[in-house]
Amino acid sequence: MSLVSPRCGPPLALGGRHRRRPHRARAVAPKCETSPSHPPVLTRRAVSAAALLLPLPASWPQLPVASASEAAAAAAEAQGESGVPEGLELERYTDQEQGFTLLKPASWPKVDKAGATALFQQEGKGRNNIGVVVNPVRLNSLTEFGTPQFVADKLLQAEKKKESTKSAEVISAGERTGHGGLTVYEIEYALDSTRGGMKRIFSAAFVASRKLYLLNIAYSDAQEKPLDSQTRTVLEQVLHSFDSV
């Protein structure tokens, strides 16, 4: 899987009138970090799991860094003050044995599927689902494998190899800080497939205790019924809540 690094370059100029100001030292744009030429290799089982749950896209702005507790608090606050689409009220799900937690729609039951550690589906609309895969790896952190953009590229390559894939495009890729300073990569991409049509995919990944944790959120995003902003907000809450315990 390839991850994509954040785009580098000078800061974007804000709109508005230009005014002359006393000369000040210019801020220097952060240096780009190159992906390792020989990144550590994930186990074949882990790569297969990634291909199963994480289709790929290709361009990621850096996401704001926040702790897991801050993200959870923000999610709860956002859910309480904004109208949540029917059937998407969130509840906490924690797997103590595997060591992960996330928010998920309360009305989406857990179903069994080979290869998935946990899978939740919207009743009557199986194409809308949330899946988690956990597999052992020879890594201490996801950063040892590559940047967010590098991982996104690898995921996209795996997605495009599927016969059912018509098109796949990365929308964003970045990282945030999770529980105990854990590095979590997040990717969003659009997928058009012969299996389920157009979908929006939100993916998150992290490595903890030599295990690779992969989250994949798939939701219908058809042209005749595009993903609305309220539903998107709820799905982003699920994405940002994925963490270790």
C-alpha cells in the first residue's frame, strides 16, 4: 500500500485587499519529507486485508492534530447541537480483546464476514457499512511504512486492480494524533464500482502493539443522490473516533 505525503509549498494567500506592511521575515514553508526508498514490508495477510477494506485515492491535505479525547468530545458536541440524519445516531463500540474503539451508528447491527474483525451494516442497505480489520505486522508505527500519501497511493493501486472497480480517486490524505500519541492516517476517496455503484470511502489506519488496524467506511454517493453535508459530518465523526484503547 502506498501512502501520500501532504502537498508542500508556500502558504496559501487569504482573500481580501492587499496592504503594505512593515517588512517582516517571511515564514518558510515546511520541508517535504521523502518516502523511504525501501519501506518495511507488511505481511501478506495484512496487505490482503488492506486491499479488502481500504480502496485507494491520491491527494491529502494535512489534517489538524487532535488528541483522541478532544476528537471524541468534539464528536459528541457536534452530534448534540446539529441535526443527525435518521438512523445515524452514534454510540461507542469498543473491542477490548483486539484493542480498538470507534463510534458507529446505533441502528447498524454487527454482522459476520470472513476476514473482517468487525463489520456493521445499515439494515436494508448493505453497501453502507463500517468495517475493521486487525492483523499482525513487523512495524512499531505506521510512519515506518511511509507517509499518508504513500499509503493512499498503495491503497488506490490495490483498489484499481479489482475487476469490479470502474474508477477510484483520492480526495484527501492526512494524519492525526490518537491515544497516547499514536499516529493515525486518514484517507478519503471516491469509488465507482460495478458492486454498489458510486461510493464515498473514509479510511483510517494505525499500528499499535505490532498490529495493523484498518477502518473502512463505505457510503453511497450516487449522482442522483449525493452524500449530504449532515451525513458526511456524522461519517467524519466515526472516522476521527477510530483509535486504540
